[in-house]
Amino acid sequence: MIYTLFVAFLLLSACSKEAPVDPLRRSRVDGLNKEAFVNRYRDPERCLAFSDSALAYIHDSLPDYVDGELRARNNMAFAYFLTSDYANANAMLDQVDKLVALRNAAMKNGDIERVIANLLRARLLQRNCQIADSYHLLYDIGRSGILEDNSDNLLYNYAQTEYYITLLTLNFHYRNGKEDDVMTTISEVEARRPSLRVDYAQDMALNYALAYGLQSAGESLRALDYCDQNFEILDRLERTLLQGDTVSAFCLYNYANTLQMTALIHKNMPGTVSPDSVLALYDEARACFFDYGDPYQMLGGVTSTARYALLIGDTLKAHKVLNEWRALKGTWTPFAAPKMEVGYFDVLIRSGVARRPWENRQWYEHRCELQDYIARNEKEDFALQTSLEMAQGRSHWLTVFAFVLGGLLLALLALTALLWCNGLRLRKEKRQLQEAKRRDVERIANVETCLSVMRHDISPFIGYLRNPNLPADLRSEVLEQLLRTFDNIKNWTSLSIPTGLAFNLGTFPLQEVLDDVRRQVITPAKDVELRFQPTAARLRGDRLLVTILFRNLVNNALQHTEHGSVTVESRGRIMDNPEQDGFVEITVRDTGTGMNEEQQENLFKADRTLAPGSEHGFGLILCRYIVKKHDDNTRRGCKLWVESTVGEGTAMHVLLAEG
């Protein structure tokens, strides 16, 4: 007993694992299925042979390749449908349903293959005039949303074209074009048409369905355009097919359908083509259907040709084609296509082809039986449409009630939202007024600061220049300092006035900025060493402004250092909050005179008292504005501060965003 349970456990474990599919063997199955699909119209018998080979190979070598088996069985079902073997077609479709119901883990295309199977089942139901059941299937497929998934996949494109072909056939053949939204359906198909690429045979099938719908809706010229497109495809294929093949062998089914549709359109457009030409089109289509061998299409060709022959008074032609079909009796199963058979018996009765009196009576009885059968199915379809309309009516009133209730709620919400928006608008206007006032105050303060600092910084230089005994080298140095002062004034006003200099945000190496500063600063005194420590840091900001910033800080340090050194160094810094980005701290350190606490506190104020000749004016104010611009335009955290000791020197620290 224990041994039996152990063996059962091993078997279940093995079954639960997804067996890998050998790609080489899978490609062989896919190749067979592709050949079957290509031959579905060209030669249904070859389609069946290729599909049967695929199933045999799967059975022997790839039992877990479920997608391959689904494709093979759907190919076989379609081939059986084209040869009017409805029993085998339904058997294949039932096998598809069973495979999909198992939900094998290796199956990827189960949903779309089941949709394809249900579309073919809907067409089988249509032929049997079970239009209510057919519409139910189409309705469920349309609501499932499966056709909208993965639209670039060939199977999905094929399923979408089959859906539209089946829907058009239902509305325009079995409902006689009485569907209210005829042109809406056609417009939807035409809009989706460019994205639905399968093969030439599918293109011709969809063209035929559109032509059928348009001629039923009274758009005969547009219907003829689709027929002409089919003939163009066939002509193009005739020129490109391999030697020994012909168009009729490639796609005889669609060729015959298009001929018959062209004849029907001209029949409904009197005067465009002679009656004999229309009859010739019908007769050629009938002959092609006989060559193709599908009994359903053969019966349709016989009925259409004989009916038109009677219409134009060519009774001999009608008798000839009817007798040819009667000689083949036994190739057709009664009630296989009731609507087609009603037309056939009606033509038999009106043609006078009966040789014995009881034949007409028998045909009349058959026609009555078929008409009763069709009437019952049409009644079911009418009941279905009525129930759907009632459901839509109930849904409409529920929607109206919900709409009224929703309208009241929306009105209340709208009133609340209006009050809230007015509050927001008032608060926004208040903020705008406050901001405008702040800008005006800042603009006035900037002008006053500019005038005050300009008077303070320029006065010593003017005093020096007025001295006629000033040495030439000293005069040159004073002029250079005066020019730098004016340059700082220009830059500062451009930054501080609200509509001033633009901020060009970017990332750049700090080392390149320091190299530019080294070339631009004043020449240090003989006893002063200027050092720039190498750095690999990158900054985020405005490169030009950062260059001006450090040029002023270095010049300021050199001016207040008589001996010793001025050093520029940097180090990375991470904020206390690890989620914030990094910053780089750059320090300009000198061994100059230094400053006391009061001087440090007033260092960046424009109204401070400065020693004559000092360059702590626009230079440091400009530095403060540059750092503020970076703080506003990069991220919060950029700042400038000073550390100094009297007699020991000063360190100016700048914190900027890391690039």
C-alpha cells in the first residue's frame, strides 16, 4: 500500500511539472500548421492532410505542445466547413473546447484559439439558420475583449477578420440587412481594416463580406469597388505564382464568390451591364463552385444562376443548370442550409422543370417545412433582440435615475468646488500681490544698495587717481581694481534685478572652474602662495556664475593676505537625510588679517562700514547673490558662510549642489 502511494505521488509530481517543448520539433509542427493554414482556401484536402500530419507528430513526439494541437484542429475544422462536412467540423471544434478547458500550463494561445473556434461555430449555426445562437456567440466574443489584446499577433488579426466576416454575413444574409446599425458596422470594419494583415485569401474574404453588406445597404458602387479589389489581388497573384499553378487553383473559392457578388450587384443596377453578361457571370461562378467541390456553394451557384435565367426569360438555361444539380442528388444533406434550400425549391417550382405532377407537390412540401423551420428560428432571434432591447430599456431608466441622482450630487459638488476655486483664486491673487510687492521692495532695495555700495567702493579709487603724483605702476593697479569693481557691479545688478541675467543650469567639473579662476585672479604678492587643491568633483549650477563667485572670493583673500598662502580646496558632503542628494563644500582659506565677530556678522551687509581700499563691497555682495541664485534654481541647501580669527586668517565656505 505504501509503495503504491509512493508511485502515485511520483506520477503526480511529474505531471505537475511543465515539460519543455523541443524548439526543433515545435518548428516542424508549426511548419505543418502554416502549410495547412495557407492551403485552407486553395485546397482544403491538402489543409486536412497537413493538419493530420501535425496532429500525428504531436501525438508521437510532442504530447505537451497544446498550442500546436489547437492550431491543427482549428485548421481542420475550417477545411471541413469549406467542404460542407459539418459533423467533422463540429467534432474538431469540440476537441478545441476540451483542450482549452484543461488549461494546460504550457498553453499560451488557448483564449484566442477558442474564440476562432467559436467564430466558426457561429458560421455553422448561421448556415443552419440558428441565428439567435450565432448572435449569442458573437455578442459574447465582442464583450469578452479578447480580440483587442495583442493586435499585432497573426492569430488575433485572423480572429478579428473572421469576427467581422461572420458579423457581416449574419446581418446581411440571414437578417436580410435589417440590422439598424448597418453602416456603423461597415464603418467600424473599414476603420480597423488597415491594421488587420493576414494573407491574400483573408483579404479577399473580408472584401467579399464588405461588398455583400454594402450592396444590401444600397451602396452598389462601393460594393463594386471591393469586388474590383479582389480581382486585382487575383490578377497580381496570377502573375507571381509559381509555374504550373493558377489563380483558380490558388483561391477558386473567393474568385467564384466575387464573380457571383459582381453579378448580384449588376443585377440590382439595371442598365449597367446587359442581362446576358450578368447571366454569364452567374454561370461562370457556378462552374467554379462545381470545380471547387463544396456542395453548399454548388447549390448556391445553381440557385442563383437558375433564378436569374428565369428572371430574364431564359428557361432552357434554368432547366439545364437545375437538371445538372438534380443528377448529383445524394451529394447534399437536406436541412444543411435551410435558407439556401428554400431558394432552390422556389426556383424548382417556378421553373416548370418537374416531369411528374407529384414532384412539384413534394418540392412545395419541402419548401414549407424549411420556411416553418426558418420562421421558428427567426422568432427566436426576434425574441432575443426583444429581450436585449428590454434589458437595454431597463438599463436606460436605471441610467436616467442614476444620471438625475448623479446630477444633483454633481451640482452640490460643483457648488462646493466653485466656492473652493474662488477661495483658491483669492489666495492666489493675494500671493501674487504679495510677490509683486516683494519684487518692488527688492528692486528699490537693490537700487539703493547699488548706489550705496557704488559710492563706498569707488570713492577710494577716485581719490587715488586724482593724485597727480601717483606712481605709474600704482595707478595701473588702481585702474585694474576699479575695472574689477565695475565688472562686479555689472554682474551683481544683472543677478539682483528680477528681470536680469538668465540662469543657465548644467553640470560641469569643478577643476575646470578653478583653472579659469587661476588665470583670472590678481597676481598675488611675492610673499603669498596661491594653491588650488586638485579635485574630481562635479557641480550642478551655472558655470559662469560659479567662476565669478570663486574669482571674487580668491581676489578678496589675496587682497587681505600680505604673507602666507591662499588655498582653495573642496570635499564632498552628504546631508544628514540620506534621501537627499549630495553637495560639495569648497573653501577659500587665507592667512591674512582675519576679522572679529562684529565684522563677520556685518560682512554681507551693504550698509556696513569698511576700511578705505577694502574690496569687501560688491565682490562679497555679488557672491551672496550668486549662491542665492543657485539655492533657488538647483535645490535647497546651497549657502555661503565665513569662519575667521583676527590675525590668523579667514576661511570662506561655499556649499553647492553636486553634479
